[in-house]
Amino acid sequence: MIKQSALAQAVALAVAALAVAQNAAAQDANAPMQRVEITGSSIKRAQAETASPVQVVSREDLAKSGKATVAEYLQTLTSDGAGSLPTGFGNGFAAGSTAVSLRGLGATSTLVLLNGRRMAPFARADDGQKTFTDLSTVPMEAVERIEILKDGASATYGADAIAGVVNIILRKDFTGTTVKVEGGESGYKDQEQAKAAITWGKGNLDTDGWNVLVNAEVYKSNEILNKDRKDRAWIGHGDLRAWGYPLTTQFAAGDIRSGVAGATPTGAIRNPNTLAYEYLPGCEQFSESVQPVPANGCVWHQDQFRSMQPQIDGFNLYTRGTLNISSDLQAYAEFGHSERNTHFALTPPSISPTVAFVPSAANPTGVINWGSGAGTAIVLGATHPQNPYGVPVRVRGALFDVGPQVRYADNAFTRVVGGVKGTWAGWDFDTALTYSESELDLRYTNMLNMKVLYDALSNKSSPYFPFYLGAQAGQNTAAQYAAIVTDAKSKSTTKLATFDIKASRELMQLPGGMLGVAVGAEHRREKVDNPSLSGTMTGDINASYVAAKGDTSVSAFFVELAAPVLKSLELSAAARYDRYDNFNSTTPKVGIKYTPTKTFALRGTYSEGFRAPGPAESGAESQSTGTATARDPIRCPGGTPLPGANQNDCAASVSAVKVGNPNLKPETSKGVTLGFVWDPFDGTSLALDGWKIKRENEINPMPYNEAAALPTAVRSDNNLKDANGNVIPNSGSLLISKAPYRNSSYTDIKGVDLDVKQRLRLGDWGRATIGMTWTHIVSWLRAENATTQYQYAGTHGNCDTSNCAGTPKDKISLVASWDRNDYSVTATVNYRSDMKNRLFDGDLCASQMLGGKPAPNAECVLPSFTSVDLSARWNVSKQLQVYGSISNLFDKIAPLDPLTYGGMSYNPMDASGAVGRYFKAGVKYSF
């Protein structure tokens, strides 16, 4: 009912807008449009509408949205999907960054440009695999507009434009000075935000022949902990027993599962006679969770420590200088620098992790199982004061005494551009040298030196023996902690140097107008050096090895034609040739636009694209270990746990080791769009586009559920027994497996975009605009091979992709704005449809209530979510503007989501429903 009601209301509003427009007074004719260059084409044209669907976001749209950053705005796009990286995903590989994922194909298949040119990617790959552009480096106050091309564009831009292109266009000239100061606070009196920006410009290009523009902004956003939302229903809770769930959710630890003790703050030792774990005393001084029966150990939940939103401190600088050398030649230079420092709190370290690293002669498997591995399992020595048995015994624990692990990510991004543009012999040309680099300093605190810890617990000859656990940790010395507890650090860099040149002109007269042509060439070199955290190379600390290294050179040439063969018919075509170090690619694109009347046009495109293997995927020195939710096929076949297993095995957090494969081939794609643009009434515009993308030869790790079934998977030694009491070999709790990168089969996605906009003149009451964008996913099919296929549309999958946010079939954004004299008010409604809480269509319910019923409800459906944002502005004078906004106006609570790992018991797509109502106010002064 919620879904039908929201959709019906959105459609009713759009229809009402059209009805009002039909009776509106006639408007003045629009002024002739200047020739412009639209993203996806290098040919300047008089009409902004091309054969490709392009969504344009203006400075005005950004200001009225009330969003604080470019990333926040772009992640409200209905075309954004799974694989998008929100600010709050602090436990991901690329914590501290933000990214957009058009069509849910992942950030790596969305090409992000700044002023039409590439930027160096973030210095750590998402999921340890996918390189992407960090939107956090873009200065919000310097943005002129954003163009979102919603079809493939490899024929123009080369690799990575499979799902589309986001081109962020910054201001190029400005005269005067503008100062802007704003602050914000949530309805819970936390997550205080502050930003100050100044924009200064001097020189008029037309009269002075030069212009200099400088924009600088500094900002901060304070951290929110999950426990700060303990009174907001289930939001941020790891313990969901109050809502009918079992004790052992994915955010619980410290209890006994299938006979094995979890990471308990008290410490737990295994009785050598019974092999049962016995918990040391003192649970009440550590855990904030209500305890079950004492025999089940000392349970605790991650919301006791984890952040919901990170602490952020940042600075952006953008400068541009432009000089008219002559009437036909202009020189320009840009310099940008961004610094963004974040930190995110996680949980205290476990003393029995399973870690992966690069195999060596000393350890050919590349895995150390500190929990139950032969010769590596952490034990309490026979003479340890907390060991009553007189023989070494296995021990489990979490060191609450050292505190939570905190991830610090300090990113610095620098970009320099120098170029000239102008006209020569009838050609409009633009050429430039661009250099950009990203430097990422990572520091993970309260990590453990596992070999020192091993000896401190078991070897009486160690100077750090005995190291006490739990309630007796107060006896430990500063010297012991200094030896055992460490910070893990790394410094990563990515560098991109590019030379490009492009030129366009009109060649000849055709019946419909002038034939336009563009040609261009590009050479770029990208270097990636992302070393792993210190101590992870040999498994010495409680973290797995994650590294990527590579060096790529690319040379390319492209050509494009726009042929108005008739007044009503334009044909377009483009082709690009890219030469890499070890492969070549030729990608074409064709388009058609038929305009039988001034108010109606049919349009369509066919495009091919590609994505080259990234250094994290193809580098011989690259490796990462990721975690996702999957069903253990050994302990939970068909969704029912075997005797001795439990329900946690049916939704296990599976770790998988992914190793670079130099033999990977590039991904390829074929895309089709078909739609129309119609202005049925004065002030009304409507665009409807169907689209289809098929991405083949996909570079994916083996799906986690398949990796879990491999006989090489590393498991605990709590093996199951058959009906006769015989041990089933290699059937213990799943710890880690291998999921090598490979070129799998394909992903096939189909959908529809609807964009409606209504402009109204209200006489003395000013003017109003109502706009709606609606994206409907018809199918999102991933095929691993001819017999194994997963349909994700309308489900919670693909959970192998960042944060397991799901693939809702419908996303709608409805914006209504009213301007009168010096006042402006804008309301924005964001809606996502419900989703089946299943890993893929036709699968079993992915979560269960206590007692085995489907979760989060009997229908196994995650409810839809709708939020409303409100913003207002008052131009007090020509110089002074006062503005404010309220996000999540009605303080809607995000639906309970037990499956995602991107947010604690809420979906990361619904983050505003987790944070709660948020207030922001600011002033802008120009002089």
C-alpha cells in the first residue's frame, strides 16, 4: 500500500501540473540559445537536446536542494544505484571517500569528469577492486552546473563510461567577492556542521581581456555514534531482540555459536577435557547488552562502539586564470587542491582473527588462522594465572581495555591544468595538459601485533608474559600495551597525467543545416601505488593484506559527426580507438533525433563501451580481502542449518581473498536508449527514455556464496557430525575462502527514465516550478555462466557490491519550487520503492525472526522509504541573502534493514532517516 500510494501521488502531482499549464497564460518567447557543448559530444550546437539523454543540474538547483556537498546531491539522483559510496560507509575499503554509481553498475563504471577532463582516482580501490573518482574533492561553491549523461560514452571519453558520465563544470569567470557562512545541527543536537567559503574574481574577459577566479572553502562535520540514536527505534542498534530478532545478529559478538566462543570482552578458555568454552567473569563491567542465559557467554553488540557518520574536516581551493591572447586565442590555467580528513570508530580488536596475505615459502597458503589453526591458534599458557587447567588451552577474547579501533583517512587531492583554446582555419580547438594526484594517508589505531600477543599469553619466556584478559586487564603494564598494541599505517598515491586536443567545425551544408565534425586525440598515463597497511605483509597484525600497484599508458583518437540530413532529422556518429599497453579497443556510437514538430522529438542511441582492468584487478602485486553476507552451503544447505550449526550460518559474514589476475580481458558493453522529448504545453517539458545496458566479460571475484563452497575454504575446527556421530571433515564455521578475479559472463539491465518539468507564471504570486524524475528498473540480471543467473531487480542484492544496499525497482524525486520577489521556497520528495529481503529473486528470505519466520516481516519485504526536504531563501538586499533548510522535514525513521552491512539496522540509502531531522542556516554576502 505504501508503494502504490507514493507512486500514485507522484503521478497525480505531475498530471496536475500539466493541467494547470494547459490553462496558464502565454509566456514570452524564449531567447535564442547560444551554441553550447553538451556532455557526450564534442560538437557545439544551438540546441541543448541531443540524441542522448542528459540531465542538467544548475547552480540554482544545488542551492535549492539544501545539500552540503556534490556527493550528497548526486546520491539523490534516481539513476544512482547499488555501489554508490555514502559518507557513512566508514567500514568499507574506501572509507573517507564518496562516489556515485549510475544504474547500479558500480562507481568504476561511472566516469566522473571535472570540466570535461578526467581526475586521478581515489588512492584506494573500493571493495579492494574498483578504482573510482572521489566526489569529496569537488568544491561545492565553485560548481557552475553538473551534466549527467545517462547512456554509454566510451566513443567520446574512452574507458569507464559504460553506465554514463557525470561532468562537473566549475565556474570559469566571475567578478566581485562573495562570502558564505553556514552551520547545521540535527534534531538530536549533534552532527554539528560548519562551512565558510569565499569566492573572488577580477577582470572582465570582454573589456579587460582577462579574468582571475579564486574559490576557497573550509568545512567540518562532527561524528555521530550509533549509540547516539539509541532512542530512535531500531536505528543504530545491533541488538534487535526488542523487534523479534534473535540475539545473534551480524552486529553481535561474544556469545557461543556452534560450540565456539566469540570475541568476548571477558576472555573465554576451552576446557581441555570437554572442549567446551568457559567464560571468565566480569561481563557486567564490559557489555551494555542484556545477557541471555549465562552458559551462552558474554554477548555485546557493535553499536556500543561504532560510528554512524564519521568526523570530517576538509578544505577545498579552486583557482582559474583566463587570458585573451587575441580575438581568436585564449589561454587558461586551473589549480585545485583539496584536503579531507576523516575518522571512523569501529570495534575493539579480536585476539583470534583469520588474516590473509601474500603467500610465501614460509606460508604457501597465505592465510593464518589465529583462532583454530594448527600451530597458530591463540592459547593461554599452562602457567598463565588465568588458566586453571595446567596445560595450554585455547582462548578467545576482544580487548576492550585497548578501546575501539579507529580508522583515520587523510586524503589530499591536487589538480593542475594548462591549456589554450580558440579558432584556427575555421576550427574551434581546445588543448591542455592536465596533472592530478591523490595521496591517502591511512592510520588504523589499536591494532594488535599478533606474534607478540601470542607469546604474551602463552610463552612464559616472553618479557610480556603474562598478559591478562578481561576483568584482570588492570594488571597489565604500559610496556605490555606498547608492545602488543600498534598503529597500522600506509601511504597510497594515484597519479594521472594527460595531454588532450580536440577540434570541431562545420564542414558543409546539408538540407537540415551544417554538417558538424569533431576530432580529438589523448594520451594519458596513470600510476597507482597503494601499499598495504604496515604489518599485514606477513600476517603479523589483525588485518588482512590489501594492496594494488600498476602503471598504465593509453593513447587514443576519436572522431564525431553530427549530420542534420533534414530539418527534422539529425544523425550522429562517433568512434574512438584506444591503445593500452596490452590491448586495443575500438568503440562506436550512433544516434538519431527526429523532430517532426518544434515541441516533439524522438531520440535514440546505440553505443559500445569498455572498462580496462584496473591495477587492483590485474596487478601481479595486488590482493585484497573483503567481507559480504552469504549463506554457507555446507552448514546451511537449502537455507536450513544442519544439526550442530545454527541460523547464523545461513547469513554468515564471509571473507574472501581476491588476487590480481594479469590475464584479465577488458569488460565490454552494448547500450541502447530510445525515447522522446515533448513540450505539450507552454512551460511544460517531458522526457521519457527506455534504456538497456549489457556488460560482458565482466571482471568480478567469484560470488561469495560460490566461494564459500570451495573445498579450499578455511574453516574452524568445530566440524559437524553425521547421524552416526562421525565427524564431517571440513564442515566447521566458515572463516575465509578464495574468490579470484575472473572474466565472468554478463550483466543485463533494462529500465525506464521519466523526467517531467512544469514552469508556472503566477502573476503577482511569482513563479513556480514542479519537476519529477522517475527511474524504473525492469530487470537487473547478472549471469555467472549459462546455468547460474541472479535477478537482482527489486531485491536486496547484489550484496557482493559495496554496502549491500539493494536494487529497488523504483526511485522518484519530486521537486516543487516557488519564487516570489525576494523569497524562494523549495520542497523535495525522495522515494525508493520496497525490496524483497532476498539476496536475489527466487531465493529464500535472507533474514529470519526468532523462531524462523521471515524478516523484517511476514512478506520478507523491506518497506519503501520517503523523505521530504525543505529549503528557503530570502534576498534581504542585493548584497545579502539569508537561507536555511530542513532535511527529513517530517523526521521519518528509516525502515529496519537486518541484512545490509552499510548501516547498522538501516539501509545506507535511507541515511537521512537514520540521522533524523536536520537543520541548516546560512548567510551569503556579495560585494
